[in-house]
Amino acid sequence: MAPYESHQLRRGKYARLDAPTDDDLEPTPTRFSSESNATLEDLEEHDPLAFDSKLKRKKSAGDLKVRKASFKDAEAAAAIPYARRKKFTPGRCCCWLLTFVAATVLLLAAGGIWAYKVSVPVDGRSPPWYPAPKGGADPAWEESYKKAAELVKQMTLVEKVNITTGTGWSMEMCVGNNGAVPRLKFPQLCLQDGPLGIRFADNITAFPAGITVGATWNKELMYQRGKAHGKEARLKGVNVLLGPAMGPLGRLPAGGRNWEGFGSDPVLQGIAAAQTIKGIQEEGVMATAKHWVGNEQEHFRQAREWGIPNAISSNIDDRALHEIYAWPFADSVKAGVVSVMCSYNQVNSSYACANSKLLNGVLKDELGFQGFVQSDWLAQRSGVASALAGLDMTMPGDGLRWSNGDSLWGARLTQAVLNGSVPIDRVDDMVTRVVASWYQVGQDKWSNEGPNFSSWTNDEVGKLHEGSPSDKTTGVVNKFVNAQGDHKDIVRKVAAEGTVLVKNEDNVLPLSRKGHKDGSKSKRQTKFRVCVFGEDARLPYDGINKCPDQSCNDGTLASGWGSGAVDFPYLVEPMSAIRAAFDKENVYITDWLKNKLPKQKEIVEDQDLCIVFVNSDAGEGYLKWADVRGDRNDLSIQKDGNQLVKDVAKGCGKGKGDVVVVVHTVGTVNLEEFIDIPNVKAVLIANLPGQESGNAIVDVLFGDVNPSGRLPYTIAKKEEDFGPDSKVKYLPSPSDGLAPQQNFSEGLYIDYRHFDKQDIAPRYEFGFGLSYTQFKLSSLLIRSKHGKSPLPSARPSGIAPPTYPTDLPDPKSALFPKDFHKVGKYIYPYLESTDGTSFTAPEPVPQSPLSEAGGGPGGNPDLYTTILTVSASVTNTGPVDGATVVQLYISFPQGYKDPETGEAVDFPVRVLRGFEKVFVEAGKQEHGNGGGRELVTFDVTRKDLSYWDVKRQNWVMPTEGEFGISVGFSSRDLPLQGTW
Ligand code: BGC
Ligand code: BGC
């Protein structure tokens, strides 16, 4: 049976009919105005949810329903600040009191001992933004929307709902699968992780992680990796890839999932994400920009996972949101991404997947996003509220609990449309967005055979509905299609270019395959002796895919863990690659692949060269390794790696041997325990290289690839240097109220921006990395194409989105068809009965003002107008060919005051605004024409030269004072300086 038929024809759990009650009471402070002195009437006016007549009606529902509802009501109450609740009328107050008591009991039972203390979130709440903007306003999507509208207008209500809702965790082959419309040949979509390869699949490539890709600073490789990943998805029958990740952005150095993204800077993240998206979507696969937004740590990221009833609230101010966290998403939308995944956490006390300001306002209106918003897995915490706030697809479909088959949408969305809680045009828009996205990447041309692998078994034959307790149907689920092509070459290139050389005293690197370098005197007449040390140089003892989603640190570290990890098809460990690389005639190579040296000293004392491998691992919060619960506990090298390096350095050649340290890591690490030891001559930060790890490190160690990786984060001398706000919140604070609060109080000052502002010397700065050659910059040229002007031109209006008739079908038409075969727990759009479907017209919702910063993909098109070009020449003055990364940083006028308001505007010392990796041949003299020097040019846009003005709600370019323009090789090595 084709997968889409199966969804249409089967049925899930008993559908509760009081559904919208939960939704109406859902804790989304979007229902409140942000003004603290708003009256109840104001709130009613702004709130399309909280005060509708159905709310009262459902309150008097039958016993069982009330009991069921009150649990969720309790949750709802939990997130509504006390100050607000005081304003309710006595009758309602009673109800709230009861639910509050229930909530408290539940919370305490859930271990949320801190929760009894109710407080108002520090950063205020998220303002409302309604109604959801309709997709189809962007000319670049016109054709796709036309075709989509043709299809959607033929769909029935249940068919539409089917598209919006997942079928339930592990009910089909992929980690996410929505419903199909077989009648109109719209297939079920397979959504699969993740950012570094095809999760839960065979015959695929384990690519280097995002952080390694970021460290290449190579746009072409970013694109190539995306394209290869997209191609594999296509060959495996994946419609929607759940990547790239650009949030977490890297605010917290120890954040567990930073490695899935590209580095701790919005411009680096944005460019890498856009390149990846282009690559993926050119292969006809839908890309997903995730996680929107503020999911900067794993602790408390999701309700229940951490024994808490509500997820953490990332409290982000509007300017930091725009200039830091939303920035790469804007670039992704501009690159045409068709899907965005909203995150688990709350933002300013409103769940990201029901935050109308973020979804309707920022993403869809201001950034002009035309695709569909899908929830992270169980990040949807409300039904009606999330629909109205702009969520378009719920994943994996299950409701408030994992695998419960009890969706917040599915039948409940059908019911909510019929009874007027969700306007039909909202569902039409959800579906049109999904179908238009499908056309936009050309999936209408696919043969639609569905995925040819199963996420749940490696056997050829397996269950068709793994998650169903009742359905045991089996079939061929794995066809073992080899999707790898020659992608290992890209893996190796990215891994080598994503390796950052941070120390290289006496040019100890590159190594010579013969051991002693030409001209250097051999220390003895025997062979050159090399020993490789450390667990991180070997394969894991129990197989490369032993731990679920790579959730352990054994052997060489080539990936972090979690949904972003894949099964390795193979893994080239450093030891065997290094052994193979040396010339055995001249070199004697041995190893000690443990992190503790043996008692016998020979293994270390007898060496000319010691290569030590150490690492630091982290991952996603649903899994832990040792005491690392997703987020790292500190920035140390793990598993006594520091001691190993120190012991080896002490013993190597009796203290006279050279030591090379290779660090595989999920992100920034502390190197202080060994970095200054004199015979630790070279240190390489190899990030997370993927399956070609050993080959890639050999390429760099021996100089086959001249290192050109640059740090995508700062390496500090001590963790505290990242600033007081840079710590993961490991424990809730007593003042948190009902959900852990995380205030992004540092605003714009993360990573290098903080170090620069506080004038702290890092160990190695953002953007830093060495080469085996030297480069020089000269001839800075700044050319104005336009003068300064504060605001972008007026927002263009765009084209008209499709419209549909708004009459509702007879509720009976939404009932389960007669004799319908239901698969236990499967999520269906059909109703059990017509109860609760009588229609009450919703109050009209006032239109929130459209953003002047909007009007095109990624925002107002004028924001992307080139205002300046900056160019410079780069010369290779050293002995060998190589690539370098030329970086452009902009300093906004310091001491700037807004001429209109007279208010001072604070700016970081400098911000990255562009980079180019350029390959330059060694000196012209030896190479004749063409070698030695290259020209680099940057286009600097209006957005690059603007800050987000919270009052004007627009990007504003300072027109007074001078911009500093710096071009260089890192955030602190900026030899070319100019002004504009
Ligand atoms: C992760 C997402 C992932 C999803 C599906 C979630 O827990 O946060 O990044 O795409 O699971 O596996
Ligand atoms: C799933 C992941 C998901 C996580 C969320 C796991 O069981 O495999 O895909 O990200 O749960 O908590």
C-alpha cells in the first residue's frame, strides 16, 4: 500500500471533543498586550483566544472532560503570571484558583519545587501579532502558489487537516510524516533529520558537523555539502530535510547543540545556512531552517523532558533578536528556504510554536517567509493558539506527550474549524504553504514512492506502523539504496578545511612522511620515532554505531550526539590513517591509544614526535553521556585529556620531543593546561570531522592541505571571560516562577563582541587560524554606491495571496467514513461525532500593523541594496600555495546619538559583515603570471550598515559619524582600516 493511502484509510485514537478548551486556555501570553497597564477590555480586544464564548461553554462540559481538561488548564494557568490572573472576574477567578492549586500540586509533583513562587518574567511578555499573514505574497513563489491553490481549492476540510498534522511518532517510516491526500495525488511527506546526514538510514554519508563547516569559512564547500546532503535525501525518498541548524547560534559556549550550527556569529551562521539551503533545495529537497528561536541550551529546553511542566523561557530583547538570533533565519528566508522549525523553548514567556509575534509578526510578515512552519517534535503545546499564532504543521503529530497518538490538531483542528475557533482561511493558508513549498522545489515531478528506508529497523522487512500497539502489518521497509555517491570527497575536504591550526612553533607542521624534515639533523642514526596517543585516535571499542544517536564518547570523536547525528557508514580513525601516511622505511610508528600513560616510560620517552588526540563532546538533551546531559558542564577537554597531554609533553623524548595536539570538539575548549608548554609545538582544533576523520587530519598534518580553517568561536583563557551571561542555566532559580527563565541580558555581546567590548584578551580570537604560508593584505578600497540615509525605502506591497471560499462543510462530512480501518494510535483528521462542532462566529481580530522592515524575502528588499563595496588585495608572501580567509568587520559610529531622539545608541566594537576564502599561489616570482595576489571584494548592504531601532521598529543606518571598515585575517588581526 502506498504510504499516503495508509494514512487516509486508517484511524487513530478516540478523539476528545472538548479539545479547544485546552487550547483556549493555553499559556500563550501572546493573548495579552505587552503594555503592563492594559485593562481587561484591552486584553479582550487583543486576544482572539482567551475570551471567546466557547471557553465558557467548555468549562461546563461533562465530568470526565473536566477532569481531563483541568490537568491541561493547570498547565495553562502555570504560565500566566499572577498579576494578570488577579484581573479575572470572580467566577472565573474561582476556576483559576482551582486550576492554580492543581497546577501547584502537579508542578511540585513534577519536581518543580521552585514553581510555587510566581513572578513576572523579567523581559516582559511577547506582544500579540494577528492575524497570520497569508503565504503567496512574494513574486518568486507566484507559480508555486498558483498551482498550490488549484489543488487546495479541491480539498475537503479533513484532507486539508491531514496535511497539517503528523501521523504520530514512529507510525510511518520517517521521524516525521504528515497526512496525504491520495484523491488529489498529494503524497505523504517524509521529514527526516538532520543537519549532518540522513538519520536512521543505511548507505548514507556522515558529513562533518555544522561547526566544522563553519570553520571552513568556505562558501563553495558549504554549498557542496548541502547539495550532497540534499542528493542523499532525494535518493532515500526524504521530502523534507530537518536542517540546517542555525539556532542555537552559540550564545552559550557550553550549549549542547552548538555543533549542529556554524559558529557563534549571525553573519557566519547566515551565510553558511543560506549556502546549505541552496545546495539542498537545488536537489529538489525541502530544507528546514531550525530552531526558531532562542533554543540556546538543552537544560529545560522542553516541557517534561527535564521533569518540569513548562520549557525554559529565553527572554530576548527586540534588538538582539533582530541583530543576532533572527539574522541567519532572515538569510535563510532570502535563500528561499521552504520550511522553518519552531523551537521547544518559550521566548519571552510564550512558546516559540505559539508565539504570534515571532511566527506571524517577525517570520511571516517582516521576513516575508512564504513556506511552512513546522513544530519541533512536541514543541507544540497548544492547539488553537498555535494555529492562530502561525504554526502550519505539527510534528510528529502527537499531542502534549510523546507517542500518545492524541494530537492537538488532527481531529481537534477539524473540530476547531467547524466550531469557529480557527478560521478556515487559516487552515487554507497552512495547507497552501505546504503544497506551494512542495511545488517550489519541484517535488510534483517526483514519482512519490515514498521513503525507501525505515527509521525503526535495519531489516529488509519490518512493521509498517512501528508505533502502533495494535497494528502488526509488515512489509519491505528497507531497500538499502546506496545514496553516498562520491560524497566522501566532500567530507574529506570540509573536514580538512574545517581544521584550525592555532599553534605551530618552529614550523613543526607540516610533518614529513620521512620523519626528519629535509635538512634537519637526525637525532640518532635509527629511524624517526613517532607515537600516537589517546583514545581519540582509535575506533570505539564496541563499534562505530553502538550508542543511540552517537550518545557516548568512546574512541575518536567525529560527531556530537542527538537527532543531528547519524549512523556512520564507516569511520576512518586517525591512528590508522597516520600509520599509513608515514614512510615505514624511515619512520617507526607506534601507539598508545589510552588516556592514561603506562608505568613503563619507554613508550613516551623513546619518541622524536608525539601526536596526542583529545576531545570534548556534547549533544541533544534527551540523551546523556557520563554526566553530560546535552550541554557540557564546562569547557574542559574530557576524559582526562589535559593530563594526557601534560604527561606526554613531559615524557616525549624525555621532554625534548615535539608534541602535536589534535582536539576533536563540539565547540570552544579550554586549552590553558597545556597550550604554553614549550614542547607542545602544534595544536589543531579539528572540530567534528565526520566519517573521513583520519584522512582529513593526515591531509593537514602532512601539508597536502594547507590549513585554512578559522575559528568559528572564540577560545578563551578561562570560561568566565565569556561573561556573566554565558553560562548554561543548569538549575532553575528561586525567582524563576513557573518556568525557568533565561534572560539574554548581554544583548548583542556574545562571543567576540563581548571580548572586544570588555577588552579581554582571548587565547585565540574568533576568526583566527594559521597557515603553512603567510599572507599580506594591501590596497583597501572603499567605494560608495549610495549615500547615507537612515531608513530603507517604503515597504513594497507584494502580490495577492490566493483566496478560497470560506463556507464550512457539514460537520457530518468530517466523520470517520463507514467501516474505516483504524490503526491504533495513528492520528487522523476525522471526527468521532459531531459534538462540539456548532459554529460560533469568532470576534474579528484587529490587524496588527505590518512591519516597514518587511516586504520581501528576508525583509524589505532595500535592506539588501549594496551601499558600499570594499576591496583589498591579498598576497601570498610565504613558501607554499594556500588559502586564507579575508574577513570584513564594520564598526558603527562610536558615541553615536540618534539625531531624532538624542538618545545614545550602543554598538559593539566591531561586527563581522563578510568573508571570502581565497586561494593564493605562493609568490609571483616563482610562479610567473597569475600567482601570488588576489583581489577580494565585498558588497556591503544597507542591513549590514544598520541597527535595529526598537522604537521605529525598523533598520536604521546612522547618518552621522563615521563607520570604521576593517579588513583582515581574524576579528583581532585587521591590518587594513578605513572609514566611511
Ligand atoms: C530536535 C530536532 C529534530 C527533531 C526530530 C527534536 O528533538 O530538536 O532538531 O529535528 O527532534 O528528530
Ligand atoms: C527522538 C528525537 C527527538 C527527541 C526529543 C527522541 O526520542 O529520537 O528525534 O529529538 O526524542 O526529545
